[in-house]
Amino acid sequence: MCCLSADTSNSQERLKGRVIGRDGEAREHIEKMTQTEISVYGKTVGFIGYVQNIEIAQEAVKMLLNGREHSTVYDYLERNHLSIRR
């Protein structure tokens, strides 16, 4: 994927929180829309699924880590919904 460094442990927790979302909703939404499994552990985000689906999920996570709003990421997933392998 890519590397994104957090200056402090608070920054790391904030970034983790953006990917996971409130009560895991963001992660679950990305998983559901891309037919992937996502694991967030420490500084690592892992993906399991078809390669083309993982690429879409990775881009969604990158968008969140770069500060995009969750609604923007969900719109991206909707636009790419047809190219997701089932």
C-alpha cells in the first residue's frame, strides 16, 4: 500500500479511528462495498479478497488516511461498485 507516518501516538490513534469508524462502521462499510475483509492492528492495515476488490478498498483507506470525509469515500465506493468482483 503506502506509508503514512503519525507524529505521536495520538495521531496514530486518530488515523486508526478514521479507518475503523464509530463502532466499526467505516471498516464494515468498506468491507461490505468491496467484498473484502479488513484488519487494523497497530500500524498495519491488512486486506483479504480478490485483487481488484482489494485495490478499491486500499484506495478508500488511503483517502480516509489523507483526511477525506467519510461521505466522499463512500461516494467513491458507490462509483466503483460495478467493477467489484463478487
